[in-house]
Amino acid sequence: MIGLTMKHLRYFEALARHGHFGRAAEACGISQPALSVQMKELEALLGAPLIERGARQIRLSGLGEALAERAREILRAVDELDDLARASRGTLSGRLRIGVIPTIAPYLLPGLIKELGTRNPALDIRPREAVTQTLIRDLVAGRLDLAIVALPVSEPALHEEPLFDEEFLLVRPLADADKPVPCAESLREMRLLLLEEGHCFRDQALSFCNPSSLAPRDLMEGSSLSTLVQMVGAGIGVTLIPEMAIATETRSAEVSVVRLPAPRPRRTVGMVWRKTSPLAPQFAGIARMLPGCGGRASSAGPV
């Protein structure tokens, strides 16, 4: 269609995804009035309404829903054409959008960004921290290039590359340092501090403790691993955190850290990307490099 541009499609896809002019405009790096003008122009080009404008959010018309799905397919295909060109150069350059879950990002991402920047000076790294479900959705939709998560994710469109395994360690108040190490059954009798719902680490910790035997009052939630550890230091309960987080999160807390008896809770950290990505060989190279970027190296000392 004459007059329809990639800019129209990108702006419209952002608006369809966010359902709000302000948030979509921010995501696109333009003003809200400018986005509104672009959408009215797109509707004029198509000769039909795409958006039902409400006071707080927008709704898509039937045509809008169909166009949003087609726009995502077109934008993903265009991005993969760009990736083909980048792959032909043999080295990574340009924009690289990396998603990382919150229980990995603070401990692995700084070292990864530094190492990638050193090896690929022309690389524009765009990190994003979010829970697994959000990262997988955006990766499949082409809004991310790769993601670092706990495996498996079981998404048919994605390749899963295991990086390393790590244990979950028990963090308890310093006053409990000389007490016997509890087993899974004993943990069920303690007040367990967990991340909020939506974090895969919460589910992994609960699966070890058998949540069916935990009363709701025995579960308390925090927004981050740092919050959980500080709550433990205040004597509120105990928690499990991944080994890579121990050195950072226990530095300023009055807590003790101990390894649980076998079979110990653990997770597999891995990298995922679309199977169709032309940059898959380069991503595999990043995966080989990543275990040395700070993840396992930042684990606890004596426990």
C-alpha cells in the first residue's frame, strides 16, 4: 500500500502491545501527540478505524487485531533480514537485545556486558530484566534476540543451550549458625521467605519444600533476593537463594549460609534464542563464553 511505512507498523505494534498511548510512545522514543498523529495517518491510509480510544486505555478494532498480528510477523521477518546481514560479517555488531531474569541479572549481566563489549566494540548491548514468562513472550515475538533464564522453558520455537548448574543454598539468621542443617521436611516447619509470584525461582524453591504441607501463614514474600536476605537477617524466617547470589546478597546481612543435604535443590541456567535466528552461531559463541563472566565465580566462600 502506497504511503504505508515500517515506521507505521512499528508504532502500531507498540501501541497494540502496550494498550496505552503514553507507554507506547515512551517505548518508541517519541511524544504521545506524535504517536497519535501517526496512528490517525495509518487509519486514513487503510480507510478504516484500528483503535477504539478510551479514557485510560485503547482497544483494537477487528481490523486492528488482524493488523497487529500481521505487523508482528512483518517486523520479525525484517529484523531477521538485518540479522542475516550481520551474520555474514562473522562478528557481532549493531543492536543486541538480551533479556535476563531478576535472579540472574545482577550477578551475571555486568560481567557479560563487559566481556561482550571488549570482544565486540561495535556491539550495542540492550539488556532487559524481566520474569521468565515476559522474556519468552518477547523473544518469540522478536522483541529480544536472546535470553538468559532457568531451563527448561519448553517453547517449541526456541533453542535451549544449557550453561551451568547451580545449587540453592539455605540462608538463616546468624544465631542459627550452629544448629543442625535442616532437611526438606524440617524446612516445611520453618517460616519460609520467597519471591513474589511470577518468579520461576519461587516455584523451584517451593517444589523442593513440598508446598502442599506449608500453611499460608508460613510463607512470606519479598520483591527481590536482597529483600529476602535482609528479612532473614532481621530474624523473620529463612530463605533459599541461588549460589551465584550469595556473595553479593549476604555481604551486609547478619545471616549464615549452609548447603542442604542431598538431594540438594538446584537449577540449570541456560541461554535461549529463536531457532530461526540467523545469528544462532554467534549466540552459541556467547553461550560458550558466558559461564566465565561472573555467574559461578561469584558464589559463596565457606558455607
